[in-house]
Amino acid sequence: MANTLGKRYLCETCKTEVLCTKQGAGVVACCGKDMVEQQPRPLPSSD
């Protein structure tokens, strides 16, 4: 798995969030485990 530019990653153990600012090979890890890529948050309606 490669780090993806602009993606957010979450540590399920300590709830730390990381924003990837540089793409590259490897994994983002925290607390001895790989971090989970978060899904984009929905934008609020403009109605």
C-alpha cells in the first residue's frame, strides 16, 4: 500500500488523524499498527 497525497489516515487505537502531504511507498503506522484510510466527509447542503 502506498501513501496517497491528500488522504487522511486514522489510528483506531489512539484516534490520531494524519493528513498525507507527500506521496510515497510504505504505510502510515501508529501504536504499532497500520492506520486506516478515512472516507471523505460529506459536504453540507447549500440549500
